[in-house]
Amino acid sequence: MSSEQQKREAAANAPVSRHSEVHGFEQLKQENPKVSRGSLLVLVLIVLVVAAVLAIFGIARRKHEGSELAKYTDVTAAPPVALEKPALQQTAQEIVLPGNVQAFTLAPIYARTTGYVKTWSHDIGSHVRKGDLLAIIETPELDQQLAQAKADLATAQSNAALSKITASRYGDLIGKNAVSQQDTDNATNDLTARTTQVNSAQANVRRLEELVSFERIVAPFDGVVTARNIDIGQLISATGSTTTAGAGTVTASREIFDISANRTLRVFINVPQIYAPDATNGTLASLTLPQYPGRKFEGHLVRTSNAVDPATRTLLAEVDVDNKTGELLPGSYTEVHLHVSHSAPALIVPVNALILESDGLRIATVDSANHIRMVRVTPGRDFGSTVEILSGLEPGQGIVANPSDSLTDGQEVRVVNPADNKPAPTTGAK
């Protein structure tokens, strides 16, 4: 083929090629937009579906967490309490009651006058007899008042004597009509007034003599000096001593001496109501004291109050104990053993389980629905860490250990140890 023919063919083929290229470009241009919109729509749908799934999952998760939080809050909102069961005390034919030892007679001694201590004769621990001199108080002002009162009495007596003579003379002269009736009456009335003045002056002298006699402080009965609150040179007034001897502190209105009669001692006990029939006069009682282990001191129940205290439901009783040896000391703690004719079962609970209210003692219990129930109880003997409960509780009934002051009747609580309800320890039964 010649070169000319080749050029002709190239020229003929050239327009066709441009047309096909243009057509292909337009076709591609039309097809590409259709593919991009579909892909974008699918992508948007996928994103929306994923977002919806995530939103539904998040909402469900939050709802579940909120429900769990509400359940946890409901469970933990109730205050936790620990329960324990009261111990049933074994029956006993002897009850042991705490008692306070007191002197049979105790007298605080005060001065009846004001002055300075001149001397004192007995210190603490001294045994004194009735009338023994304890101290002397100097009262110079009172002594001068007594001297003045005696002088006033002498003056009044002199005036009364003169008035008596004058009235007697006027009585003689009136019969002779030498004086008037008015003058006679004046003389008689003057005698009466002078006599009254003498009586008044005598009463004042006796009053001051009594006050002067109080300068001597004497023992009112046989006993032991248990306190001395004076020293030489100290100012004493009718209200008491101004210092406490040996303490080094200034304290007003203190007695100057304390005297106790200790040959016989009183022991006061509170007998529970259920044992009140056994608290009769003459009942034997034994005392035990911690400073004398293994020893017992015999006494007798001599009197009761014959009335039960409504606050404690106990009967106040007095046991007298002979103390000639002086071994027992007033103010001591003792345990009094009383024999009872009938035994009464009782429950023992810890002291910290008791709730003191205005109408008596209560104990917090928990019912089957975990709600607080405040029950009123009657206490018996107090053993220190535990207390005897005579009524109000049932054996095996769970009680709240160491309840808080915020617990109220009907309040819902959370029991933290329902399986560990151990009985409280018992003590004091024999």
C-alpha cells in the first residue's frame, strides 16, 4: 500500500475514533453518578441502622443499670442491725441483788455561828463519843454582842424596879386622894412596859448565849469522823466551811465534819416485783464483798417501802448488818443473797440492748418482715454487763444488739447476721 492510501485511511478512521471517545466519555459520565448515589444511600442506611442499634443498646443498658441501682439503694437504705437471742436463766432458789452499804446514822456537822477556827480535836478516822469536843470557833463580835445584851438587860431591870416602886407609891397615895387617878394609871402602865422590856432583854441574852455555845462543836452521837473540812485560822460561817482540808481547793458551803455511826450498817437493795413476796421482815440475808472473797456477812431484812417503784418495778428493802469489828465500810458495793421460796424463769440480755424512754425500758426486736418492733420490758437484777428481764420478751426472740437512737417502731432494717444469733451470756443465777 502506498503512502497516500495510508493517509487516506488514517483520515477516514480519525473522525470515527473521536466520536467513539466522546460517546464513551459521556456514557461513563452518565453511569458514574448512578453508582455513587446508590452507594451513599446504602452507606447512610447502614449508619442509621448502626446508630439505632447503639441507641437501643445504650437505653436498655441504662435502664438495666438504673434498675440495679434502685434495687441496691432499696437494700442498703435500711440501717443494718445485728441480732442476738436472750439467754434463758436457769431456775434459782437464791437471788443475788446489788446493794449499797450505808452508815446507820450519818450527820454532816455545820457551825451555827461565824468566826475563826481556834482549835480542832479530832481528825478523820477518829472514834468519838457523844458530847466529845470536835473544834472551837472564836467569835469576838458575838462575845461583845452578848456583853451588850447583858448590859441592856441590867438597864431594863433597873428601870423596871424603879417603875415598880413608883407604881406602888402611887397606889398608896391614890387612897388618900393625894394624886390623881391619871397619874396612878400612868405609873401602872409604865411598870408593865418596863417589865416587857426586861423580858425582851432576857430573850436576847438567851439567844446570844445559845450562839456563843455554838463556839464549841461537839459530836452528836457515838461514831467515826469520816470528813474534816476545817483548819486552824480558817473562817467558818453558818453556811459551812470555806475550804476543803487536804484538797488545796477553795470550796464554799461544805460541812466542817462528817460523823458516821458504823456499829450497825444499812444495806439498801431493790427487789424485783416478782420476788416481792419473799422480801419479808426478818428474812436472813448474806452479804459478799469483793475485798473479802470467800467470806459472807450475815444480816436481816428489817423493813421495806411497802410500795413498788413504777419506774423500775422494784421494791426498796433495807438489810441491817452488825459491824462491831468495823470490817465493813460505808459506801461499799455489796451483793446481797436472798433465799426465795419460788423460782421464776427470766431472760438475760446485754445492757446495751436496753433503750431508756420516758415511760420505761424498751428493747428493739425485729419481726419476720424485717421491721423494728419496740417492746416494753420489766427489768430484774442488774449483773453489770447483763440485765435480767422478767417480762416483755419471749424465749428465742431476736433482739437488736446495741441499737442506735434513730431506730423507731415500724422502721425497716437490714439484718446483717441472721444466722449468728447467739444467746447472751447469763450470770447471777444460782
